[in-house]
Amino acid sequence: MPRFYATTAIAYVNDAPHIGHAYEVLLGDGITRWHRLLGDDVKYVTGTDEYGLKNQQAAEAQGTTPLELADRNSARFRDAWDELGVAYDDFIRTTEPRHTTAVQKLLQAVYDNGDIEKSTYEGPYCVSCEAYYTPEELVDGNCPVHGRPVEWVQEDNWFFKLSNYQQRLLDWHEANPGAVVPTSRRNEVLAFIRSGLRDISISRGFTWGVQLPWDTSQVAWVWFDALPNYVTAVGYGKDETSFDYWWPVDYHFIGKDIIRFHAVYWPAMLMAAGIEPARCVAAHGFLLVSGEKMSKTKLNQIGPRELVADFGVDAVRWHFLRDVPFGPDGDFSYEGMTARYNSDLANNLGNLLSRVATLVTSKCAGIGPAPPTDSPLAPVAERVYAAAAAAWDRLAPSEALEATWQLIREANAHLEAHEPWKLEPGPEVDAVLGTGIEALRIVAVLASPAIPTATAEVWRRLGLPGSPADQRLPAAAVWGGYPGGLPVEKGPPLFPRR
Ligand code: ME8
């Protein structure tokens, strides 16, 4: 059985989760759920990034300790992902002892390899980015990303000899053209490496962090403690059999703002420790709000929890996975979400289920007829599966779901063409309704990574045992899986129109 390991970035706990975080976690959830359907042995990991100055300063501003703030906000992230139905296998917090052990082992390996040296750092540091800049990179003396004032740091620090890895990184990226997607981001990474890599300071002289094993007066720079969460979660430093099984990771799902950390610093750090880099860093765009540039306050106002309370979990998941293609920036708007809900969920899926269940009740005494093997929808289902599988595979959930909905549209058109409501019970009605049920069954499986709750309900109403998530592809997408003879339940509208 192939194994499939995927991660999200771990969010800072200085604030509550916003819908940008939710987008990333749902993207990874959709893709990992698809791999579960394929029968892969899947591990999907998310979590929180709890050390560093940003979190420490947020705690000070709120009159609390960094650990109390981390406890409170980490729980908010976990709760939000639970409410969104995210099937994560592990939720890692960087303040956990297992993580300290792993980070210290990794740093020690890099140190023993001769790639960490003491030096003096002097220069600007942006706490919002948790990143060092050169004075030339600043814009009007401010952080080029946040436009906020930077700190001037002057310290004796430990430096990672990133410059030793410039050629190795280039060679590695050249040999692994799929290691960063989309290609535009890969080009950005290559250009950055080619522009020349400087050694980077990787420690700070304060206490809120992971202590360096060889110098307890310093803690690791937060990125050098955060990135290793990906190896901690699969047993690095604790269970080497597990680590060897799961590593290298298949996908790091991250936002475009942190590509440099993942595609330059992280592979170099791993190389220095004698570990293979990640197979793919997949960088998504930003979620914008109503077409406007992202602003933290706005995104905070729209919390995932409020959206779920308002629209229901599947409507939110559907909007993010169907409407926000992987790669470019995407737009979140209530109007867009409502329109998509009404067209795809209420009018297409909900309507097909309601028509089929109502007709089976009135024309077939509530017992679903088996689908004909020569149904005109059988070849449609085959094409839809091929298109959806290819799209999920290239990290395009929106295209996969669009392809899947083709089967719903054709099934609705098939009903309209045959008008079974006008026919007497008999073989023609059975054939049309068996076709409708079978289309719904296949769609329930194929759409379950995006809308697990609603598809489980479709499954239940069709009288099928188990749930769509328990099915295995490609077998479950083959026409004719519905056996016939099961009780079909009418039930209230699956997605009432809004
Ligand atoms: O960067 N739209 O944490 P973070 C889409 N702790 N994605 C967004 C977004 C938006 N509007 N805003 C943020 C960190 N993100 C570090 C990561 S990983 C070892 C350490 C994404 O809380 C962002 O791009 O600032 C990142 O991938 C994730 O949310 C966490 O962001």
C-alpha cells in the first residue's frame, strides 16, 4: 500500500484562526482524503507554531505568558479544524517535549556536520515575519512585507552556513523539477538561490524557544524550530522505523509568503543533517476578502467558526475547494459562496437527490432499482472519474469537483429527458431511477473529500451500508456498484436554497 504524508504550515498562535488558514487546511484535507479513497496509508499533519518573538510579544501585550497564550490559541485552531471536519492524523504543537527532542537532534546533526558557526549578527529583524533582512531589502526603513518598523539586532549568534548549500540546492531543484509547485514559485526559488545565498543567523539570546544543545544560553531562531515539526510528527528522534517509513514527506502545503523558508532553508537544513528534502512544496495563493487585498483584521472578523455556524460545514468546504483554485490568489465573498451553494449544492446535487428519492418513493415503493449496465450515463461516469482523478493528482480540487459535477448535470438532464414522473411504474421508470441512484452513489464517493458530511447523508438515504469515505477507488467509481433493492429515504432538502 503506498504511503502518503502531507502537512500544512503550522500557524502562529499570536491570534485566532482566520479563513486564510482554513483555506490551507481544507486544501490539504481534500487532497489527503482523496488519497485515503485511493487506499493509500495517509498521514495528514497540522499544528501550531508557538515559540518566537511574535508569540512572546503578543502574550506580553495581552498580559499573559507565552505558554498560556499558546494553550488558548492552539486549542482554537484545533477546534476550528474539528468544526470544519478536517481529518488530521496529528496536531503538533512546537512546545511539546517530542518536538524539543527532535529539534535538538536535528540541530546537533547540522552542528556536527560543521555547518553551524558562531558569528556576530547585526541588522534588521521583522518580528511579524520572524525574519532577518539586509538593510537594502527594507522599504523606507520598514519591513518589505509588512511595512512595519523592524528591530535592529546586534548579537553574537550561531549561523547556519547556507552559502555551503547554494550549488547543492540548485542541483537538487534541477534534478527535482516537481519539488516546488506551481512553476512560477519554483522560478522564484531558483532566482533567489542564484542571486547568492548568505549564511543565516539561526539563534537568539532569549528564553522562549528550543535551547541549542551545545549552547544553552541561546534558543533556536523560530523558523529553525518550526520547520522541523514536519519530521517530529513522523517520529524523528524517537521512532526511526516510523520516520524511515513516512519520510520524505509528499507535500508541504503552505502559502506563497513562506516559500523561501520551505524551498531554500528547509532543504538545506535537511541536507546538512543527512536527510532527504521534501518531495514537493506546494504553495497556494492568498485568500482575498471581497476582492480586496488581504488584511489580517478583516480575515479575523471572518472566522471559520462563524462561517460554519452560518452556512454549514459542507458549504464552507465546498466554497474553498471548488471556488479557490490552487496557485493564484482566491477571493472569498459571501455573495460568491452563496451563489456557488445555490447552484452546485442546492440546485444540482440536492435537487437530484430529492427528485430521485421522491420518485423512488412514489413509483418503486421506496426500494431503489438496480442501474442498467447499458445506461447512457455509464460512459459519462467513466470519463468523469478519469478527469477527476487526474485533477486531484495535479492538486486541482476545483477542476476535479467541476468534472464530478458533470455527472450530476447529466443525471439531471437524463431525468428531464425521460420524465419518469409522467410514466407508470415499470422497467423504463426503473432504468431511469436506477441510473439516477447510481450517479448519486458515484458522486457521493468522488465528492466525499470535499463534502464528507453531505455525501455520507446521500449514502445513508440511498440505503447503502458504511459511508462513502470507506469506499476504495477506482472500484467504487465503476458503473453498476449499486446493487438495487435497498430502501431509499426521501428526507428534507439536503441543501435548502439560500
Ligand atoms: O507563517 N490566505 O504562520 P501563519 C491564504 N508559523 N493563506 C494564508 C493567508 C491568507 N490570507 N494568511 C496566512 C506562519 N496564510 C508560520 C509557518 S511552517 C513551519 C511555519 C497561510 O500563522 C500562510 O501562508 O502566519 C501559512 O502557510 C499559514 O497560513 C500559516 O500562517
